[in-house]
Amino acid sequence: MSVHLVPDGLAGERVDVAAARMTGLSRSRVEQLVAAGQVRLDGEVATKSARVRAGAMLEIELTEAPVATIVPREVAGIRIVHDDADIVVIDKPAGVAAHPSLGWDGPDVLGHLAAAGFRISTSGAPERRGIVQRLDVGTSGLMVIAKSEPAYTALKRAFKQREVDKVYHALVQGHPDPFQGTIDAPIARHHGHDWKMAIVDGGRHSVTHYATLEAFPAVTLVEIHLETGRTHQIRVHFQAIRHPLAGDPLYGGDPVLAAKLGLERQWLHAVELSFTHPGSGDWVTFTSPYPADLAHALELVSA
């Protein structure tokens, strides 16, 4: 049992946010403890939405966290773009997670690589071995996974120091004004929905650069360069400027338009990934064509 007194600076925060900041535990881990009744606020079992006051006593009963495991399972549609002793670059289809996680029983990249006989770096959490970047389940495109330990270290550092060029294409509703620009707005968990992100004062610094590639009557195809890599960053930022991604009802997308275009997920694709190869030191670039569902939607809007 760990006991903490809430400092003045956290007064008014939700108990899960305060507990995470005071203990260093992840938000998801704190949420598990709260759900299990293992967090008490002034002697009472806390709910995650309860607000803390300065000087309140927060008691946390720590138990071993459940861990997702990598289950070898080949996944149709994953394409190996590049493979060498240090890295493997894959083209991920929509509907596939980057790695296993509690509550997700669908396919994942690491399960596929394990089933296909790839030896992946053992660095990182057990369920995220070799993972140096992630794509949303509903986002398709390029991912690099580390195979060697030096590659893992080098790529993690490169992503953290923003030395990787990540290029996405997205189909957004309406016509952004200006046609090219930068969205600089902090992102954090949505206060009312733990599975959703939002623009939040005090959130993590997040920067998205975009440029119009082609404008259609109701939508615009844009190219996006990410300066940071927050969860759902592109989707949140374009909702914030009132141009949500087509096919993305979670972040304001019009379901009628999605149905018209045959979209069952957001129109978002990681088309290009460039970085310094951790083995050779060369600058390498990999590209990915649009998958069939996104190409079909683009044909419909351009007809």
C-alpha cells in the first residue's frame, strides 16, 4: 500500500490523473487499479472521475499488473516492405493493432511477425517488443519494427528527437483555410471519454503540418508531416480546425459521407517513412500505395 498527500498543484484534478502524476504509474494502470477498488481517497473507495483536493490522502494498493502476451497468428494483408538484420518495415492494413493489449482480441503486427518466423528485438515491454512507433488500429500504412537491440535503441532515440520523417495522406471534410499550414495544439485524454483524445490545456505539445494536394467539391486530400506523434494526433487536430477526416465519426466525421464513400474507417494512410538506418547509417525512405478502400473512396469523390 502506498500513501500520498495530494499537493496544491493537483487540487481539482481527477483522481486517476492525480494518482498517475504522483506515482509515475501509467494512466491505464491507474485506471485498472481504480476499477478494481484498489484506490482510496480519504478512506473511501475512489471512482476515476472523483476530484481530489489539496491535502487529501490517496491510498493505492499496488498489485502485479496483468500483461498482454504475443500470440503467433499470421494476418492476411500485412506486406513486408523491407527486411534486414536490424529492422523490418511493414505495410499495415486497417483493423490490425501494432501490438497486443488487454481488451483487444483482434490481429496485431507482432503476432503476425512471430508466426512468420521473424526474430524481433527483446527490448521494450513484453507485449511491445521491438515496437518503436505505432499506428491506430484503423490507420493503414508504414511501420518500422526493430529486430536488433542496437536498432531498437537508435530508433527510439530518433523518434523521440524527431529525426524521423513521417508522411501521411488524409481525406478531410471541407476545404482547410489556409490551404497549407501548421496546427499547434496540446493533446491529452478527453476528460469525459478515456478512449478518446482531445485538445486540452496543459496537454502534451503536439504539432501537425499539412498541405493541400487536391481539392474536391466536399473534401480535400492533404499531405501531413508530423512533428510530434501523439495518440490520434491527426484526427484530433483536424477536428479542432473543423475539417474532420472522412470516415471518422469518433472525431466529427459525417457518417452519411462515410457511407457514400464506402468507408468503414478514417481515410488516413501512412504513405512514407524516412529515417537514418540504424545499421548502415544511410538515410532510407519507404513508401506505401493507397489500399483498396481508400483508393475507391478517392475515385468516388473525383468522379
